[in-house]
Amino acid sequence: MSLNQDFVGRSFVSPVPFQVGREHIRQFARAIGDDNPLYHDVEAAKAAGYSDLVAPPTFLVNAIPGALGLPTDDPALGLDYALVVHGEQRFTLRRPVVAGDELITTSTLTGIRAVGRNEVLVTTYRYDTSSGEEVAVGACTLVSRGTAPPRG
């Protein structure tokens, strides 16, 4: 079953702000094997001019609500998450994310296109603090395997 193109252009806002905590940052940095002191040592981060621990750039994947910000549980979308593979993820930071930030993520499904028998979904993200400051933007590409409509 092919995906519902009517979802293209729809935006989904995180229902509650994501609270960036020191331990979130430290755990993420350990998981990716990055021992940068800015991610682990508050005093090192402050000495470098930051208000608190700095999050690695890819940390923002944690602030995306649900299944990459998409309504994967809405049958009208037609997405079988068991057929999905991750294609690409990228972030552009306006400023570093630091412990204490409260982030609200807006996800927008910006495109669905057929590539052979697969469908490629592109979702864009905007990360704002709860006070309205834009912190970052991002994009994610997912591949829904074998769901493209047959070519006529």
C-alpha cells in the first residue's frame, strides 16, 4: 500500500518541551564514544564560555517526539514502520544546545516520492526553546521499502 500524499505539508508539534539534562548529554556522549570535556565536565564547559554542558550536535535526535516526529500510528498515513529503514539525518545548529534548554520540536513531512519500488519520506525539523528562540533545524530521510505504487 502506498503512502498517503495528503500528509505532505502537515506539521506536528511536540506536546511537551524536551528538557535537556546534564545526564542526558553525558549518556549520549558516552553512547557515541565522544569524551569531549564540554559534554562531560560542567567546569570545562563554563571555562569555554557556555552556561552548562554542551550537547553533541546529533543529540537533537533525542528531542524528536515519537517515531521521528511522524504520525506513524495514524492508519491514514499508510506507513508500516516494520518496512522503514533510516536513510539520512542532519542538523544545522543556530547555537549549541546546552543543559537546561527546554526544546519544542516542530516536525513537518515535506515530501514523499517514489524511488523504484520504495517510497522516500523527508521530514524537516525546527527546534525552538520554550521561549521561542530557534536553536536548530534538521532533516530526516526515511525509506519505506516496497510500498511505491506500481509503474503503469
